[in-house]
Amino acid sequence: MDREFGWNDEITEEGGNYEPLPEGNYDFTVAKVERARSQGKGKLPPCNMAKVTFDVWGADDKREITVNFVLHSSLEWKLSQLFLSVSMKKHGEPLRMDWTGIIGKKGKCQVIIRKYVKNDGTKGVTNDIKYFYAYDEQVTTVSPVVAQSAPQQYVQPTYPPQYNTQPAMPNTATPNNWTPGSF
């Protein structure tokens, strides 16, 4: 179970047990967006960049996958692909990017396994998102395993009868037929 550690808690986990999701098509939810700046590489100058973290739902659990979206005209197709996948952009229509509005949106993507070399020189594997499917593409995704349980029946709660416990006011009519406490 995930939890916060206290300053003097004992730790034992050393990592190394990361299992990437198998390659395939998955559902995702946009978990967070961070504004950053790219360093620039090759023909791409330094630019604004959105670091988008996705919760990707596998058969048994979820993985967080972060993708960098460089805000440059040569990568506009990738930005469109993202916003089409979460139904914020419609085909053939312009869109003003709403980076706060995208949080919590859902879509479908193609996940791949990428191999890399860790800082200590050992080989590692991680997941990347290769493709974001548009909202209107018919794609079958990996379904999370849901614990099967007996169907639950709704039972109407019963409550004890409620009685008026306030003493009755004497009906003492006053002039002009005014009765205190009566409306």
C-alpha cells in the first residue's frame, strides 16, 4: 500500500521491480500538466513545453507515463493528436489549447516498450505512448480486471417512526381570533 513516510521510518524497497505494461492499446486519464521549457534539439529551437502525465489503465493496475509536448509549429500534429484523443478538438476545426481543461479528460492510446541505458550503465525498460487515438476511432483497449462479486441488491433502509415530542399549545383565542404560535 502506498503511504507517506515519516522522517525516521524504516525503508527496505530498493526498486528494480518495475514491470512495464505489455505493448497494446490502453485507456488513459490525463493526471497532470506541468509547464516547462525545452532545451531545443536539432532544428528545433528552445520552446515552451507541456509535460503531460497520463494514468494508463492496464489489466491489473495503472502506470504513469509522462509525455513531453513541445509547443512548436513543426510538432502541431502531435498537439492536435492529443487534443483529438480527449475530444477537445474536432476534426478540421481550429482549437485554442486549454492545458488546465485537459486534466481529468479520458482517451485511448497505443503504448510501446522502450529500452534505455540507466545512469549506472545497466539496461532498463519503460513505457512510452506512441500514438493517441482520435475520439472517433474505433479501438479495442485492454480491459482492467474487475473483481467479480455477487450482484448487490439495494435494501431500503427502515427508520423508526418520528413523533412530535413538543407539548401541544393550548388553544386560547385572543381578540381578533389571534392564536399564539399558530400560522
